[in-house]
Amino acid sequence: MKPALGIKPLRLPARAVHCIEDGKGLEVTAVSGTVWITQAGDIRDVILARGRSFVLDRQGRAVLYALKDAAIVVAPAGHIAAADSAASAVWDAAA
């Protein structure tokens, strides 16, 4: 995995929506808070808690909804190292 340093978290207040178009292959990581993800044409719902990631596996629209105040990172899969201690320090400061 590549280091997460230099990747800035996107803050989402509670009940905020963030849409990603044609994001197949992008990895979404919850830096803080809880985020619900749904993708076009997919019956699954994905809930990410802090430190959890999900790789979008569909083209079309993905909708991310902050269940409570959250911060997320969206980057190409493999660019985010949730267990990396250096990244954790940066993410803690963003939370």
C-alpha cells in the first residue's frame, strides 16, 4: 500500500450527502464518524465506521451519507493505509 500522507480528508457534517460518479476502483475510508454507502445497481448497503474502508466496485453513481459528523478519504484503491501509524496521527488530527 502507498502511504496516506498528503491525502486530505473530506469533512461531512451529519446528514450530509457526497456523490461519486463512475468511481469504480476508488477506495472510501471513514477517517471519523460513520458513513453509509450505496451504489447504483447494487442491492447492498455498506456502513463504514472509523478506520474501515470499502472499494467501489460499480460504475455509475455512489452515494455517501454521513450518519453522524464524519471525515472520509477517497483515493485509488491501495493508496490508503488505515493501519499505518503515521497516517493514523494525521487522521486523528482531522477528526
